[in-house]
Amino acid sequence: PELRLEEEELLRFNDSEHWQVVSEALGTALQGLPKGSSAQIVDISEGPLPLSLLIAPERCEHAGIVFHSAVAGMRGEAEREAMAALLCANSGSKSLEQVHLLLAASLQVIQAALPSPYPPADPRQASKVAAGDAPPAAVVVCEDVVEASGALRSG
């Protein structure tokens, strides 16, 4: 897939310090959860590729948390195809099954994915779910809340 990026987006993708900070912040959030619990990562970043989805499974494993799934909004079909290809190339097809790439804006992702899990359980199947199974904790990631200029993003 062909993906057109603005200069600021390209700079952010190549900013290893930025991604290290995102990774550490995600790890800190996950360490606040009880060991052995599960987490669903909800990325509401407005960038074209939510790269936190590549970081999340490893950070969950490091924190002793089960990676349940991830949900992110995509600007358009080209971005969704590019992210799916990136996930397959770096995580394999099994991980792709745990990721939901929605053609949606940040607010729409929040409305669809919370409360977790996404997709919601079928109520007709509720009797099959063990009574002690807790839904995954939702960890919301917004890695681009601050623009490269240091200003809060609009919207």
C-alpha cells in the first residue's frame, strides 16, 4: 500500500526517543494492573499509523499482563492496509487477529471500544463465559497529544 505522510508525521515515526517515551509510559500504565490480568489497548492517536500497537504485546508480556487485544482508529483504507501489513510483517498473522483497525475518528473509537472488550461479547454466549472471568482492562494510548512543536494538538 502507498501511504502519503506529512513532514511532521515522518519526523515522529523516525523519532526513537519519542517511541521510547511512549513505550515506557505504556509499561508504567500496565504495571499498575494486577499481574496476570488482561489488557486491551485502545489507541486514539490521530497519526496515520498507531505504532503503539506494535509495542503493546511486548510491554504487556514484560509487565506480566495478558495482551487481550487492541483497537485503533484509522483515517482511511490506505492507512488501514498499511498498518495491517506492518503488523503482519512484525507480529505475524496471529497478532493481527487480536487487533481491530476501525475506519473511525478518535472519539468514535472511544465510543465503540469502551467499556472493553471490543468487540463486545455476544449476550447469547454469556452463559458460556465463566463467572470469574473479568473483562480486560482498557489502557488508552494517545501518543500524539503533544505535537512536535510542543503544543497540545487541536481537537
